[in-house]
Amino acid sequence: MARRSSPKMKLVLSQDEISRRVQELAQEISKDLGDRELVVVCILKGAFIFTADLVRSLSMPVRLDFVRLKSYLDGTSSSGQVTITKDVESEIMLKDKNVLVIEDIVDTGLTLSFLKDHLVQHKPAAVKICALIDKTERRERHVDVDYVGFEVAKGFLVGYGLDNNEEYRYLPDVYEIVT
């Protein structure tokens, strides 16, 4: 059995940079949204590490739910169609609440645009979006991201929840896979 070689990776964001920025985002979100309960909707699987770090730093009470969406055919290309494979478990909990969607990376914009439209149907007071990384290289649909951790122009990124075919999520830093 041939052993697969590891790809070359270039450090893009260090664990320390990420940690500092997560704290700053938590302060900004807490200031903007006040003490009122916040419903956080984490997009699985990529945003789970970012979400865990962020919610522990928020100053308001938080309810947490998860969604899982599918738009990628293989590990790297979007199909252009988004489907929900796991929806929020209690739509009632969204009505008249401030909702914060947490995403790992905004790439084409299709997933977030789809999810925001879906969540608005449940009549929340507001839907805000927070993304660890806003990457404009392949943007197909405009989406307003209210809170951005980092802007990265291009590259295929892994680590801190981001994966390549389910690998590298565990890395504490974010890397670009260099081909």
C-alpha cells in the first residue's frame, strides 16, 4: 500500500493571531447586540472550532444550534446548489430573537445567501453573519458579512476547522495548501 504524501502548506494565520481576533470579534458582537439572548447558528462542520471559541467569549446569554449544508461536489468545487442536511432543531427559538450565523469561510457566497434566506422565514428580530475568513476569490453571490475575522484574497485553506476532504481540521493554525 503506497503512502500518500502530505501536501506542502504555507502558514496563513497563526493560532495566536486567531485567538486575538476571536476575542476582538466577541467584544464587538457583545457591544453591538447588547445583553439580550443571542441564538447562535453554527454551520457544520467547518465552523465548530471557531464557534466554540467565540461563544465562550461573548458577554450575553447564548443558545446554540447547528445546521449542516451541502454545496460541494468533491472537496474543492461547489455544485452551485445548496441543500440542508441538518436544519435548526427549533424554529420557534428563532422567532423575534437576534440570530448570529457563524461560518468558517465565505467563498462563493451561495451557502450563506441560501441559509440567511432560509432563517429569515422563521421571523427572527435580526440575522447577523460572522465569518472567520472572508475570501473573495470565487465570490458568485454578494452576501453581507457583519463580522469578519480575516480577509484572505485567495488560496485553498485548511486548519482551525477548515478541511480538505475531512483532513486537517484539527490543526490550530490556518494554512494554504500550496500546489
